[in-house]
Amino acid sequence: MNDTTDSSVDVPQDTGEPGERTGISGILLVSLGLIALVTVVFSQLDNSGPEALERTRLSLTNATGWFTIFVMNAMLGVVIYLGVGPHRKLRIGGPEARPDYSLFGWIGMLFAAGTGIGLLFYSVSEPISHFETMRPYFGHDGDAARRAMNMTILHWGLHGWAIYALVALILAWFHYNREGNLDFAAPLGGASARGWRKWMGRSLNVFAILGTVFGVVTSLGLGAAQASEGLAILTGLTPGLWLQLAIIICVCIIATISALSGVGRGVQSISKLNLLVAIALMIFVLVMGNTIFVLKAFGQHIGYYLNNLLEVSTWRETYTGTTWQLNWTLFYWAWWIAWSPFVGLFIARISRGRTVGEFVVMVLLVPSAFNALWMTVFGSNALHEILFEDKVLLNATGPDGLYQFLALFPFAPFLIGVATIVVLLFFVTSADSGALVAATLSSGKTSPPAWQKVLWMMTVLLVTALLIGGNGLHAIQTATIVAGFPFTVLLPYLAHRLLSSMRSSGG
């Protein structure tokens, strides 16, 4: 589809949406109060605190994992149906709506919000970690490597992006096509809802703000750790707490300027740059690495993934009594769901004018295919070094894992510098899109006031700084996953509301 709207123009300001909140809302005050309380408590945790939360997560995951797997597969089915079924021709915003952003700018923002720092953090460390775990259970290291890559692609593939796509489509449809606020109250009836639906809608908005802030804080913690390792390699600085804090402060200042300049300018411009630099890094590694091996592996990975998708996506450790899945697949599913309010609302915010079919293809298939290629280029190259070159990369499962891998290439300092820049750019886009989402939910406006964007950016900065020095970040990540379970329960109902609304529109 050819976009007809200039990509440098931001979405028009809201003009009195039903139930629109103005000024300082109760949702804003409650959210800030809860964030302050959680931050103070978690910043004081000793080792027993995170351990208790982790036990809670594992117990909840073990008891409800079967349901989470059912929801993930069912929602993937719903999204595929939306993409190929009778609703695919419906347009977000109505028949006359046209996209507000160019196709490349839109895709860049999808990646920046939906993938972020994790794509670099886990691109080498996850395949190697799976390989280490599976190696004793297979008769040949090649089989262990193939299964390790298959599980990595599963975790970054269709299921997770289906959750993002569904939540985004629900929010976009009820906002642009049903004239509700861009929040989680709209699908439940918005300002006109009665009883439990109105209470649930407001509660979900608060939980979505908390999930957004703490999710971004966790990502910034990972990004600060990885960026500080890269800067330390390049400059000789010590990759400690003070360097991480300096990175966070500098990046948040840039992100604040970006957020204040609007989605059509700051966020989109940095997202485009981020995607271009990331693609350039991937192409360089592909060309300078084991190119033929990686291309052969990519085709094999896609075939193996699709051929075994039904089996691996419904697999549970029912008869083995092991806990690998609790710590990996079910952890990922819970994390995708916990992030879905944040990423879903951001994608909804930038998707007016797209048809449902185009939306599903671009949000579900394109990022999933890119992630599979990215993980193959980095992960398979790393596994090749272990299998065929006897390189020692089996300890490359931490923040410096990517840099250990890049150190094997020609022009290693240059590559490490580029990778560090990509981490920092993902850092900026995660922070400014998170601030935009939190401000949207707390203000009830698609284009929230500038002071709320600054407020949420400063909140993210302060919370990250307070938690980065101790056990707080891991505890926050675990608590966010536990708190995201209500979204797992509610997703089937929200999907039902979307399909019912689309049917009533004649689609």
C-alpha cells in the first residue's frame, strides 16, 4: 500500500473523545503512588526478597502453564483468522482513513517498541545456553544445536508477536473505529460501562502503566549493563554501577527530547536510524562470518520451526518432571504478555489507516521472520565457532556475550562500537515509547501533554537508578510477570469483544 500522509506529520490532536481525562487524573496519581511504593520496597530487598518472588513465579507458572500455553496458541489462531478471514479488508480508522506514517517508518517503530534491547542481549547468549543444556541429551552436538536454535526462534517468533498484534488491534479498533479512549477501558465499554467492566477497565489502565514503567526499567537495566560492557571494551573504563548510571541519565535526556518532538519526528526518526544500523550490523556479520553455513541454517531453521510448530508450542514437561520450560518458554510467554499492554498500545497509536490484513502481515510475519534471521546470523555463527572451530564461547551467556562473539571478527573494535550504538538506540526508543504510552494511559489523550511525557521519563530514570544497584531489577522483572497473569486470563474475552465488534460493523 502506498502511504498518502507525510511521515513527518504527527497524528492530529484529540478533539474531545468520549470519556477523555484532562488535568491530573486519578489513574495518574494512583499509578505514581504504587510505583513509588513498589520502588521503595524493592530497593530495600535483600537476597531473600527476589528469591521469594522467584518461588512465587515458579509456583504460579507451574500451576497455570497449561493455561498460558493454551492462550498463546489460541490467540495466534485468532490473529491468523483476522489476517485471512472476512475482517481482513476492514480499515483501522474507517474506510477513508489513510496511514499517518510511511511503511518503513512504521516498521521501524514496530521493531523499536516490540523487540528492543533483548534482541541483542539474547542473540548469542540464548542459543549457547540452550545448546549447553541440551548437549547431554542428544547423541550428536548437531542435533542439540538444531534444537537450541528451534527453541530460540520459537521464543522470538509468531506466538509473541501474535499477542502484541492482538492487543494492538483491540486498542486501535475501539479507539479509531468505536471512538473510545486509547486505553483498556474502551474494549470493556469505556465511560459508558457499568459495574465490574468500568472498574476492570480502570484497573487494567493502572496495571498497564505499572507494567510499562517496570518493563522499560528492566530493559534499561539490561541495556545499561550491555552498553557499559561495550564502552568498557572500547575505552578501558570500568563497567560498574557509575558507568551504567551515566549511560541511563544521558540516554533518558535524549529520549525526553525525542518524546517531546512527537512520534512523527523524534520516535520515528530514531527508530528508522536504529533499524538501518541494526540491519547493517547483521549484514556485516552475515558476510564476514560463515555465510553459506548461516544461509543453509536459516532455511533449515524455518522448515524445522514450521514443521514442528504444533508439537513444540504445545509441549510440556509432563512426563519428565524437569523445570527447563518454566525458566525459558513459559517465562518468555509470561514476559510477552506482561509487555503486551505497553507494546500493544504503542503499535495501536501508530497504526491508524492500515487494513486489518496488512496490519497482521506486518506486525505478525515481518518481525517474526526478521527475528528468526537475526537469531540465525548471530546464534548459528556462534554455534559454528563452537562446533567446528573449537572456539570457547560457552561462557558467553551474560551481558558481554555478544561482544565475545564479535571479537572473533575482523574489525572487532568497529563492530563492538556499532553494536554498542545499536544497544543505545534501542535504549532511547524503548524509553521514549514507554513514556509516551504511560502518558497516553494516564491522560486519556492520544497526544498527551508534554509535561506528562517528561514526568514519566523522569519516573523511569529515577526508578531505574534506584533499582539498578541491587536485587531490585530482577525482582521487578519477576513481579511484573506475576502481575501480568490477569492479562492472560482476560485476553480471550478481549478477543471476543473485538470479533463481535468487527462482525457488527459488517466485516
